[in-house]
Amino acid sequence: MPKNMHSLRLNRLLPPCLIDRSDYKTIDWEKDGKTILRKISMIERCLPVKSVIDFGGMWEVDGLYSRVCSERFRIARVTMVDKYVSENWMRNPSVRNGIDFRRGDFSDDEFMSTLEEPYDLALAYDVLPHQMDLMHTLNLMLSKTRKFFLISQPILPDKTMPFRNSLVLLSGSKAYSLIPFREKWAEETGYWANFSDATITDTSHWLWGMTPSFIESIMKSSGWEPVYEEFWRGWLPKSSKWRICGLIFKKR
Ligand SMILES: C[S@@+](CC[C@H](N)C(=O)[O-])C[C@H]1O[C@@H](n2cnc3c(N)ncnc32)[C@H](O)[C@@H]1O
């Protein structure tokens, strides 16, 4: 997309008079602007809705998608769940505007039972690849969602994998050629070594690689139909293997 088109879209979806982009110091707008725009326009496709839950909306974005839901799209009930709280979130009240933040683990049944009323729309943006018990956690997330479930994350395109419906645990040397971040972090002390030696309980150093067909199958089996999909390159360094997906599912 040409640069001025990009900033026009950014201004339309994130009007500077409503949301000051300089509030989000950890966001690299140059690198991630395109992905951020796509994630926001997926939300726009589901409007009007009255409530939204943003699962894992904190790291590096400090609740930006929740705030857009509240201030730009005027969604009345906006809840964000994350087990992590950023410094900026604590320090800067404007990033918290209109958001009901619940600190907790959305893979935990007890915590999830504290969320009473379900939501029209759920965001699962870059969170599923990190869930140890993926199916259990996804079912918990779906149980809190009434109409639309949005997934955006790195995926392994079906054509690059030997089978459809693939789910691969990426950790250790056997997954070497698939691990997406090696080039990016190889220079950082110990990162690659940690990734290679990760144990199954160390979710900061492994992730699930999924094909879109896998995501579609598990969603369909839980009663959710795909209504929209798009794929883009994003910033992923191993771009011959990976794409970023934007998938919208609607409850049957
Ligand atoms: C990679 S970041 C994604 C941030 C944002 N959603 C985005 O699209 O850029 C993952 C976030 O999800 C949170 N997270 C992952 N699993 C979680 C869980 N089971 N319960 C609560 N938070 C979780 C992490 O703390 C982190 O803030």
C-alpha cells in the first residue's frame, strides 16, 4: 500500500483527535502499522456490536484494540483480559479509557467463571500460538463469545506443509527450519539457545504453528463458520514459510 494511503487509513481508523498514537511508545508504527490496521478493520467488519472481549491485549500494544473499540467504535462494554500488566498501562490513564481490565489467565476455568455475561465479539490476536492446552483454552474463550470470534496470528500456509489441518509444536532443533523468529532474535543473548532447549511448560520459548485449515476445522467443529479471511506478510522474518492471517468466524 502506498505510504499516503496507509496514513489515510490510519487516520480514518485511529483519528488523532480521539486516540493519540504517541501514547503507545512500544508500537513500531512503521513496522507493524499494516498489521494493526488490518486487525482494526476486522473489528469494523463485525459492527454493530454491543460488547467485546480482548483476550491478551496488553503486550506491546497496551490495550490499543480495546481502546479503539471503546473510543472509535463506541462499543458500550469493553473488557480486556491479560495476565501481564505493562508499565505504560499503569502509568498512563489515557490508554485505559473505557476499558474494564481483568488481570488473569484466560486458560484458567476458575478465572473465566468470573466473567459472567458473554460478549458479542472476541479478539484472539496473537494469543492462540502460546496456549499450552490449546483446545481447552479456545473452548473457554468461545464459551464467553456470542456472535463473532476474530483470530489474527502467524500461520503456516497449507501449501507449505505436507498435510492439511496441521498443528506443529515449534521448539527444539527438529523444528529449526520452521521457527519464525530465528533471524530476528539470533543476535539477542541466549534467545535462540533458550528456544532450542525449551521444555513444554516454558511457553515463552515455544509456540504452536497452525495451518489455516487446522484453525477452520477446530472452529467448525465447535459450531463456528468462517465468514472472512485474509493473509499478509507482516514483519515475519521467515516470510517464505509464514504469513499472518486475519480470520472472522460467526457462530452458527
Ligand atoms: C503476543 S501478545 C499479543 C498482544 C496483542 N493482542 C496484539 O495483537 O498485538 C500476547 C498477549 O497475551 C497475553 N496472554 C497470553 N496467554 C494468556 C493467557 N492464557 N491468559 C492471559 N493473558 C495471556 C500475554 O500476556 C500478552 O500480553
